[in-house]
Amino acid sequence: MALHRVAIVAGEESGDILGAGLMEELKVLYPNVEFIGMGGSRMASQGLDSQYPIDRLSVMGLLEPLKRLPELLNIRASLAKLFVSQKVDLFIGIDSPDFNLGLARKLKQKGIRTVHYVSPSVWAWRQGRIKGIRQSLDLMLTLLPFEAQFYRDHNMPVEYVGHPLATELNPDTDKDEARHRIGVELSKGQKLFALLPGSRSAEIKHLMPLYLETIEKVQKINPEGVFVFAAVNSEKADLIRSFFTVQDFPLVEANTLQVISAADLVVAASGTTTLEVMLLNRPLIVAYRADWLSYKIIGSMVKVPYVSLPNLIAAKSLVNEYIQAEATSDNLSDEILSLCEDEHRRNNQLRAFAEMREELQLPSSRMAAEAIASLDKSVLPQ
């Protein structure tokens, strides 16, 4: 039989984008399919009957999820009851793993096929979660190749579909044009160094002193270097700005991609930003600090040799990572100057970035839809 009714849940804007693309491709395979669940405006434009606003799942930090736990549990229970009563053929959870994997398990126990799109970082830490994931899902769709290999190694049905950002981001963006857009003009011979201290307040508080000490040391040797900071929103911009006690620096809000495109070199905390730098093909250094206790706890659970996505994808060290005790202003300033001056090193890094971008540049939505259609013969298009 064909798919007639699909339940689909996304909890963030990035999930809304992925969900809309997937729904569009599923409609090609199943022209009469109906969608019910939770999503944003893009998914609604593809025909989703959304039961709750997408931002109800957008919780961050440690305290906010705890405060809103009763509401989140009520939403999950309500959706599970609705999906069962509507006799959906399939459930697709997009990211938001804490919410969606629990919902998937409930539905799978009722005989509904379940898919999760965007792997949680089970490959990096708390790998014991894989047992629960296997019990909850019929299929995992991953954006990165090393994630798919992890699931194969653990006998979990998986399909690697590539990363949508690889087709969306343009590595050939003109630097001068990007600099004009962010309001930073350079004199001839000057270099622009972008500093990205992360999206969380704790990250920023730990990294800003390091970044400012590093700037001071770099400028003593290379006074022509210009530094620009990027903040994900106005709140984080105010926090970054609060550290500018001796000297002001250009600070760009909510336009990280333009800052990366404008840069000759990027220093970033670990996270998705490192993937964006790789895809925009700019030289990259990673520096990260956390409080001692958090690092001790998380560090004991981490099972991968690198923290940055380019290194994880390459399965080798392409990007120098300065983590915790190694994240010093001496190490970071030396690396900035070295990478800036060593054209051979830069070119090798950028060549590898371009090759990995090509590997990720797949028709993700179509491949995801085809993988779902191939779950087994009973859901193939008629």
C-alpha cells in the first residue's frame, strides 16, 4: 500500500526547512499523501496540518527544559494519541531528539513505522543510547557520512543523505562584497580575522578573555590584522560587547555567514559553525573552553578524537583544535600568525574542505524521501 497519512514533527527553524523539502519530495512519490504533526510556515506551505506552533519545542540550556517539562510531556502525549487515532502510516521526527525519539518509541510500540531525520550526537558521547534508538526507530537519516557508519557498526538501519547546507552555501562569495555588507572596510594589505565565540552565554564568557588576549598578541606582531566578532543575536552581542573594556571591535549581529565569507581566517568554537566555515571554504582554527567541572564530566563521556566537524568528517586532523588547557593566547596567536603566513598549509586545508563539500553535496530531500519509500515493499509507491 502507498503512504496515505504521514505524521511529521519538527521543533526548530532548521527542522522546518528540512521538513518542507522532504514533504515536497514525498508528494512526488505519493501525490495523495496527507501530513499531520508539528512544524513551521515552510512545512505548512507543503500541506502540514500543524497541531502546535513550532517554537513550543525550541528550548535551550538545562533549566528551561526542566521548567517546561510538563508542557512538553503533554504535547508529546497528545500527539501520540492523535497519530494513533488518525492511523498514520509513518512517523518522521526531524531533529529535536529528546522529544522525537520518545514519541517514536511510543508509536513504534503501536505498530507505526518510525524514521528520524538528523542524527543526535550519539556517536560522540553516551553511546549507550544506541540501544534505545534501535528500539525506537525503523530508519535513521543522517546528514554526515561518519554518522551513518556509526549506525551501520551498531546494526541500525540508516541512510546517509548529504547535508543541505552543502548546496545552500556559496564558497565563491566575494570577500569585498561580504565585507561591505557587514560594514567592515579594509585598507590594501590588511587581513580580516573573524572570531566566533559561540552561541551560548557560558561559551562566550569562557572564550572572550582568551580571544581578547590573543588579539593583543597578534597585533603586536601583525598590526595590520583587523578582527571582527560575530554574535548570533542582540542578546549575545551585548554580552560580547561587555568584554570590550580597552578597545572596541567590529561586531556583527545575526549574520554569521557573511562574517565568515568576509574573513581571511576564522577562529571558532566547536559546533555547526565549523561546518559552515568548511563549506564556505575559509581557513579555520578551533578554540574552546568550558568550566572545569563541565569539561571533566563531558570529557569523560566523549568517545571521538576531535571536536570539530571538518576533522570528524575527514577522520584526521585538518584543523588545529585548542581545547581547554591548550586554549591559551600563546597557542592561538601563534597558530593565527602561522596559518596566515603559510600559504601551503592554507591551500591544503582549503583543498580538503572543497573535497568534503563535494561529498556532502547530495540531493538530500529526494534521497531522504526515497529511503523512506524503501523501508519495505509495503510502503513503496503503487
